[in-house]
Amino acid sequence: MINKNPWSSRIVLIKIMFFYIKMVKIHNKRNNAGMLFHYAHFLCDCLYPEIINKVYRFDTIHRLKSLEQTLGNFSKIYEDVMQNKSVELNKKRFDEIKGRPIVLPNKNAYKTVWHMNVFRNYIFNRYNIEPNEYLQNSPKVILVKRGKRVPLIKDPILKSINKNVTNGAERREIKGINKIERFFKKKYSHNFEAVYLEEKTFEEQVKLFNNAKLIVLAHGAAMSNMFFCKKGTKIVEVTCNKRWPFFDVISSRLKLKHIKIHKNEPKHIIHIVSKLRINLRK
């Protein structure tokens, strides 16, 4: 039975830790949309609530091997971030492990600035990042481009039943993005970089978003990296007729300057962005 009180799950977790149990069964709740092996849901519906609830204190995390609970290829990032072991089991083996799974509520139970700072501070400490300083060799303006389709699941059983195999580039992209890239190169020179986040490690993505002062991107999973931006960072989102309310929660709580462009047309995007002012000297 799923407990609707997020704090009761946390209390159960603390009690288990008190008795020094080194492994635990986890069940992550979502809003019946998206999967944990999709980056935004992995970050917002898995890492975010688990770090807030200090799941990293366990040596081994067991979760059900299902489309709803698998982390897919993000399990490697999970283990690197949490510094523990993530094990996915079929239902029979999962049920054989003693104890009920700890049910963690979804991201909407943790909407306060305090929750977000707990998460941010853990990530920054994990990768030795000073969040209030700018790295000199990191671009201050980034344009996020979509790479080729990346396989999200290797498990043959889950892979065979996964119906959503498309990449964000096949569904949402900034039109005329190469024209926009040329504009940025001319305007910002060495302070600008066009990036394919699929080619970056998680740590590199965190540092990119933490050091950027202006980020332009299409609506999609990359926007979950707003968690790591400094206060006042300008986020220009080309909505592509899509909306995910939690992105607005992140930008609002962290006091980012979130600008939405609904007209996906290069001239219009360049016109809007050209009016923005950023200080490249600090």
C-alpha cells in the first residue's frame, strides 16, 4: 500500500538507518507520465527525492526491473552520484527480499527552496564544485543542440517491450538552430559553445549549467539541469508547444530568469535573445 504522506516514508527510512540495515528496496512514485530511464524523470523523480531522503547512506539499492522503475542506462550515473550499488531484480526475486519497499513520493512533494538546496548542495559537494564561483574555461553562453538517438535501455526484456524509443531531437528541436549558432559565435566569440549534452558526462553537464549565464534550448529533458544554475541565470526555452510544470517550479524557486519563446522561428528567437544583456566579465 502506498502511503500518501511523504514524511511518513522519510520516517520509515530514518528508522531503518538507525538499525544499520545496509540495503533497501525502493519504489519511486511518478505522475503516470514518463519513465525513470528518461533523463528528466531520472533526475527529478529518482535522484532528487532519493538524495533528499539520504538514500545514499545505503550500500545497495534494490528496485523492481520494470519499465516503470528501471533506471536503464542511467544506473551508471546513479551509482556514481550516490556512491552505492543499484540492483534491479525481477518481481519474484524482488519480493523474496525481506521488508516492504520504501515508497518515495514524486518530485511534487519537494517543491521548496530548502529541498532544492539540499539536492544542489549534495551534487556540488559530490563533484567538488564551488557553486558561487565561475570557472574561467567554461562557456558563459550555451546553445543546447540535439544529438542522435541514444539507447536508454540495454536489458533485452525491457527493451523489447519499450514502445517509446524516440529521441527528443525527433520530437522537439529549435528550427534553424545552425543559423542561431552562427549568430551566437559572432556575438559572444570564445564565451559561447554549442553543446550536445548526450556527449557530456553528468558532472560536465552540472558544471556547464552552473557556469553559464545564458542558456538557450528547446523544451525537453535538458531543462532539468536548471537545478544547477546560479541565481539570475537567463534560461531561454523554445517551448515547441510543450509544457512541464516542474520546470517552472525549478526556475521560480531558484530565481532564474526563465524566458519562454513560443514562436519557433530563428529570426524571432535571435530578435529576442539579442535584447538580453549579460555580464561576461565576472
